[in-house]
Amino acid sequence: MSRNISKDRGEFASYPSLRDRVVFVSGGASGLGEEFVRQLAGQGARVAFVDIDEDRGAALQRELGEDTLFRPCDVRDIPALRAALAARPTASARSGCW
């Protein structure tokens, strides 16, 4: 059975219902997680993400701007994950964003 796959690689799923909504991505600093963060932010979602790679996560947050929030976290550490989920952006982030 063959699948009909679009040859236009520039075609991505669109989620207009997520515009201005907060979404959470774990492992968001690299690989598929990074692409999720980029695509969701590009569609107007406010993206909070965690990753163990603090340097890449911070760089991605700087690149994408004020509608993203990065917190370094190893998701295997449940207390640290809870703290990251409860975190609020710094004063430099857009007022009322989160």
C-alpha cells in the first residue's frame, strides 16, 4: 500500500487554535523537540520548554524571542520538573505573556 506524501517539503501542519496559547515541550533544545518549539512559536503559540542542554536551550530562547520561555531541567528529576512547570518568565519577557 503506497501513501500519498506531499512532495512540497515546505508544507507543515497548522494549528491556529494554539495562537496565543501556552504550550509545553520537553526536550525542546535540540532535535525534534527544537523543531516543535520553532514551529509552534512560528505559528503564534507561547512556548515553554525544558531541556538538559542549558546552552542550546538559552540560545534558542534568545533567538525566538519573548514568546518563549526556557528552563533547564532533567525531566527524570520530578521535583525539578515541577519547579520548571511552575516557573514564570523574567521581567524582560512580555508583560502578561504567561
